[in-house]
Amino acid sequence: MGSTGGSGSIGGATNVRVVVIGDCGTGKSSLIVSVATDSFSERAPPLLPPTRLPPDFYPDRVPLTIIDTSSRPEDRNKLGAECKKADAIVLTYACDQPITLERLSSYWLPELRRLEVAEVFYYAQKAVLHPTAPLFDQETQTLKPRCVRALKRIFILCDHDRDGALSDAELNDFQVKCFNAPLQPSEIVGVKKVVSEKLPEGVNEHGLTLTGFLFLHALFIEKGRLETTWTVLRKFGYNDEIKLRDDLLPTAQFKRAPDQSIELTSEAMDFLRGIFSMFDIDGDGALRPQELEDLFSTAPESPWEEGIYEDSMEKNALGAVTLNGFLSAWALMTLMDPVKSLAYLIYIGYPGDPVSVFHVTRRRRIDRKRLNSHRNVFQCFVFGPGNAGKSALLNALIGRPFIEKYTTTKGDHYATNVIDMSEGTKKILVMREILEDAVDKLLANKEFLSPCDVAVFVYDSSDEASWRKTAELLVEVATHAENSGFVVPCVMVAAKDDLDPHPVSITDSARVSQDMGVESPITVSMKLGDISNLFRRIINVAQRPHLSIPETEAGKNHKQYRRLVNRSLMFVSVGAAVTVVGIAAYRMYAVRKHSSG
């Protein structure tokens, strides 16, 4: 759709003439009827006479005449004549007829070129390259939130002295960066005069404020100069969705084996601590919702408002995110989606090289061979039957109070927090609850356990059925680990220690622990707050990945078979070596005997 300069421009026009063209059966007549009557007609006539809409039909109060057209070859000349008289042309296609979409580019656009309707292409190109919808809300006549956030980030990047305003020099630098041409002093004065007359707070003694900067862009858009705002956004790396372009997010550093993970470097963590402190305005060691919103106000939106992040981090009694919650939520985002983590670090002002943000860990199988793991973030999968206490365990990790009423978990559930270790170091533990009815589907994926550093099996110690199901899960997961090669150390947790333990769960758990080669269950009571340093103990197990790996009977037999084979090969090798040495000795003896003879 675009203006062709037919009966006059929109500003001050007495009538706007719109011609609707397209293949037969694409709904041209139905579209016109729907616009005119505000209803859909199943039986629109094949060709409508000119349809005139009154001045009060649209806010611009300009009469609109819509011309229906025929796509028959014999009507080609008439169609051409209508197009040349049009102020705007609407091209139609049918969603259920893909060929009609293809014919827009293969037939209709070439046809318009033949008719030399040049401005159609100018305005069509302008609408594609500089769309209004992502930037401006036509109903409220305001910039859209994502546009405001992007422009705020750009403003901050250009405010080099951080005084909250763009000085004349900073405005000039901005102009050169975006448009490759400096502003003359008189132009700068003119810009600030326009802003101050309409919005006094848009200019102060230091220069153009953020409010004034946003006002200018709203003014450009209202006047139809969308290319100005789009040029600015694209110079600062934004795409049509007003997000950073993919080419600004180096993904080569994220290549890794299935049993490797990505962590933030100490440099990135120090930056996050500084950002947290900067936005913790009241200095209470936690970010209230408004403070967190301000921190992410230069990003398209907050990354943690939904999905797995919202309920995964530690918050204080007032619902504010603690420093540990903030840092561990970033660690979780980096673990799950490192590209997103990198983008948001850039949005909030990370000044360093993006390559310095992340560290790819050593492979877990190498950690097992070297008998230790030096990771800073450990991912723990939590298995167990329903009502065993999995969710209570995750809630305890982030300091939430125990809830007596049982509620079935739906969807993905994560919890993460910083754990103080006995040697004075800090590690981040990420726990993922594995729903009982999802286990079979997850285990169908060979690499399911590859990102797991340690697995926890939780059961209700007062319920025999809960214990038996957990024992089955342990064998099932251990079998999958042996078959896939992604073995993991395991911890068993006997929950609900405030209730009387079932005798079978006591005797059987001791036997299973001994038979499978894992430590005896750790008893805890989330209700009483007695968790026996559980989270520290889980990390200790994860740091020694060669221990506490459960073995099934099949796994033991396979290992024994391999030992026998290796031993046989060793005897064969030794025997072959003895034979070779014997032959060599005999030859030497024969040579000496021959020489003496």
C-alpha cells in the first residue's frame, strides 16, 4: 500500500482514492463490504461499484473512495487506468491459496511497474523498512514500551558524563554516529528550543534530558519521519523486533559437548554485584519489584517475569530479590539460555568484551577421571514420587516457608541459590524437580542426564509405597546412565523425618544403598526446618563425581565382563611377548652356534 500522488496528499486532501487489486477469489469485494458495513458478508457481489466512506469514518475526517477491480485479462486496461488515478493501492491474496501470494511478486508488482506507479514501491518499501507498529501506539499516540526501553539505553550510552542529559557535544557525537553528519550550533539550539517550548522538562542546564530525547522521537514519528528513529535504533544494533541483532551476540563461544555447561566468569559476576548495589536504592540488600524493573528498564522486558525464573530465586519477606537470589538467577539463565544471558548483560550496560562473560566448563566425564569438579554452578535433578517432598525441598533451598497443604507441581520447576561451603567458598546450586509422570519421556532422550551434576532421590520415609517407587526410580535412572554413558553421583533423601518412619523403608534403604554403592539416605524434615546441611552435602557429592555412582546388577555384570576381557587380553599380550622373546633368543643361539662351527 502506498501513495501515488493521484488526487492529492493526505494532508488537506478533499478525498482519498484507494484501489483494491489482486487475483480472482482473493476477497477484494468481501474486504470492501466488511470495511463499509463493519460485518462480513458470505455473498459479496463479484464486482462492487465505487464505495464512498463519509468523512467521520476515520479520525482524519477525510472522505475515502474505495475502488473494486476485476482481474480478468479483458479488464486489464481499465485496471491500469484506475491504478494511475489512485492515492493508494491495496494488494490482496488468499491465505488458503499460496499461489495468490506468490503472484503478488511474480505478476502484480511487475504489472504496477509496467504502469509506472513508482511511489507505490517507495511507500511499500518505507512501510517494510520503517514500520510504525513496533514503535508507536496509534490509539494512545505514544511510543511503545519496548521502543522507550531501547531509546533509554541509547540515551544512557550517549550520556558519557552520566549527568542525565545530552550536552551539545554529546548530541553532536550522537548525530555523527547515527547520520554521519554533524549538527550545526544553530541546529542544536533549534532542537532544544522545539523541545523546551513543548516540554519544559525536556531540557535543563546540562542539555537534552531523557524525557526530551523521547519526546523528539515521538515527534519524528507523528510527523511520519519513522526512518529517523529506525536509523538510530539500527545504528545501535536493534532489529525489527527492537531486540539486539543476532550478529552482535557471538555464539561460537557457546559450542560445547552435552556434558559441558556454561558459567559466568568472575568478571561478569563482579559486574552484576555492582549493578545490584547501584539499583538497591534503599540499601536493604534486596531489590524491590520497582528497583528490579528499573534495573531492566533498558532491556526489552524483564527476563524473569515468567517461565522458570519467577519462582526460582530467593526473595525476602517483602518479595524483594536478595543478592544471592539475583546472582543465582543469572547463573540459571546462563545455564539454560546463554545467548539470552549475554543479551541481557549487554542491555543493562556490561562494558567489557562479550567473550569475557562466559566460561565453558570441563566435560563431566573428564571430571570423573580426574576425581574432582571445579565448577561454580552445579545442576541437581530431583526425582521422587508424588507427595514425597520434592517441591518442599526446592522451596527450602530458596528460603520459602514450609506449606502443609500438598499441591501437585505442574510444568517445569527450578530453584537456585548460593551455598556457603565449609572451606569458605561459595557455589551455586540449581535444582530441577523431575515430575514422576515425566520420567519415562525424559529418559527416552539419551542425553537427558548429560547436564546433571548430581541426582537426588526423595521419598516419604513414613510411607512404604513412596520408598518402593523411589527405589524403582533409582534403578531406572541408574540403568539409563549406564546405557547412555552419562553416569551421575546420587544422593538419597528420606523426607518427613517428623513422622514415624516405616520399618521397611529403613531396612530396605540400607540394603539398596549398600548393594548399589551409594551413601545411606540423609534424613530431613522440611516441616521442622531440619535439613542436616543437605544442600552443602549435595554439592560435596557433586564435587567428587567419581563416587556415589549407583550400579545396577546389569552394570556390575558388564563391568565384570570387561575386566575379564581386559585380563584375557593382557595374558594374550604377555604370552605373545614371551613368544617373540623366545624366538629372538633362539635365533641368536643359532647364529652363535653357526659362527663357532
